[in-house]
Amino acid sequence: MNENRPAYEYARNACENYVQLATTVSGSIHHQPVDDRAFWASVLFAKLCVTSVSLVQLLPGNCIFPSAFNNWDTPSVATLARNIIENYHAYFYLCIEQIPDTEWQCRLQLFNLHDCLTRKKILTDFQVIREDLPKFEQQADELRAVLRQNNFFLTFSENEQKRLLKGEHAFYLNREAIEQRMGTGESDLKAMYRLLSVQTHTLPMSFYRTIEQRRGTGVETETELHYISMAVEYIIPYLQLATRQIIALYPAARSVLNQEQLVLLDEPFAHY
């Protein structure tokens, strides 16, 4: 047996359990009357669950989607792991962090502005001829006007306001700042995010040394086991924390969990 196999199996089994926990909660909160933050939390949490299920499907030997064919695909696992981190950051930033309403409205309107102009750019890039294309810029101008009246937005420097009003950035905080605001202690996000991104973008580090490290062919090797285990273990605390936080917004969801799931929810995740 490969030396890294026990760590992989531990990470895979834990991931399956936490994904089942999260999806059980997500399925219990649909169609409940909520305020805006709780609504967006349910949307982003559902997205988190969908991506997490896809990640489990990629894990050889998983018990939820058993397959006779095992494909050890580190880049795809890394890509979904990175997406889960980004998803959680958006979830925390828009729905969980306790901030004044004016700041929350600023965050929401920046999201709206980014969405509006991104849709316009995509249609333009596709060279789609649509009569309503100018309406996107009109909507963007209306959103900019709302932001210029927002007291929190006005605390930014003039240069920062100009930058944000271009609509190219959905967030005014970077990932490291969001991670710090989560209050979960010291984080190695910067290093881990870079490692996952290398795989996502097929940069040299993702395919150099394939021969000497015996990787990149879909076959189980120590290197594939190591990188996949690392990615899977890293995202589990995000799943656990997101599930705790959605239950805080939808307390009735806790009643659908069995005793084993309640233990998973409340106890800190133990790394291998």
C-alpha cells in the first residue's frame, strides 16, 4: 500500500461525511421566509454544496458515487477545492460577517455593478447584437449613483472609489483580508491558494517533473495521494464552518441532523 494512502482515505471519508452534513442542511432550508442576508446565504451555501458534491465524485474509492474506474486527477480536485474557498469567502463577505447596514449595502451594490458590467462584456465579446445592450450601461450608471450616496463607500479614497466604480472588482477586500476577518486564527491561505491555482491554470509547476514524481497519468501514486489529500483536508473546515453559520441563520435546520452529524457539526475537525 502507498505510504500516503491512510491519509487520503481519512480525508476522503471525512469529506464525504461533511458534504452529506452540508447537503442535508441545505435541502431543509429552501422556501423559508428570510431577510436579504439569509436569502443570499442560502444561495451561496447551496452553491458550496453542489461544488462539494462534485469534488466527492472525483475522489477515487468514495462511498457516495462508487465506480469501478479510479482516475487520480489532482488538477480537477485542486480546481474545485479553490472554488470552494472562493465560494466560502463570498458567503462570509456578503452574508455572515456582522457589519453595519450601510457597509452591507455597499458590498451588495458592488456585486450588482460587477454582475451588470460582466454580463455586458460577455455579450459584447460574443458579438451578440441585442437591442437592450445599452441598458446594461444605463443600469451601471444607476448603480454607481447609488454607491455615490452610500456613506460607507464615501469613506474610500477618491482613487479607490474610481477603481471600484469601474465594476471590475466585486470585492473591496482581498482574500487574505477576508480570511483574517473570519477570526479562525492564523491561516496559510496565501500559500495554499497559490498551490491550487497552479493546478487550475495549468502553469508549469502542474506538469513539470511528471516523470520523476510519477504523476499526471491518472494512476494512483504517492504524489497524487499527497496533493489530493492536502486539498481535500484544507477545504473541510470551510464546509464545517459554513454549515454552522447557515444553521445560525436557519435554526430549524439543526433538527434534521442525526446524532453523528451533530457531533461532526460541533466538534473541531481533526486533521490526519
